[in-house]
Amino acid sequence: MERQEIIDGLVEILKTVRTIDPERLKNVTEETDFRGDLNTPSTELINIAAKAEHKFGIEFEDDDIDDLGSTVKDIVDLILKVKARG
């Protein structure tokens, strides 16, 4: 799976989050920060992670979530890492 495919999938997920302004989702890159750029509440990040698990057919471990940073790159890297783990 390519990084851009994952980003596109994450944007689809983010479009379902009421607290995120859809205008901010037009130029999402790996450097986009969930908290700083999208004003995503930290509690909402857990829901986004759960939706990402479902969308990409993976399951994060608790340590994965605990160590997750706040940029799109961080979650893309994590999704690829979990997929590689099998």
C-alpha cells in the first residue's frame, strides 16, 4: 500500500469527524498536524485511530497508540508498520 493511498484514506476518515473543518482537509500532507493544523481534540484521535484500524484492516497495539505522534506522517508510518507485522 502506498503512502498517498493511506493519506487519502485518512482524509476520508477525517471528513466524518464533526470537529474538523472540511476546508482544512483540502491540502493534507504528511506534515499536517492533527492538533495544530486540524484542531483535532486529543480525545478524537482515539476515534480516528479506531476508524483507521477498521478502514485498513489492521489492529493497533496499546503501545502503538501510546507512542503515536500528532502528524499524518506518524499515523501513516504506524499503519505501514502494523501491516508489515502482519
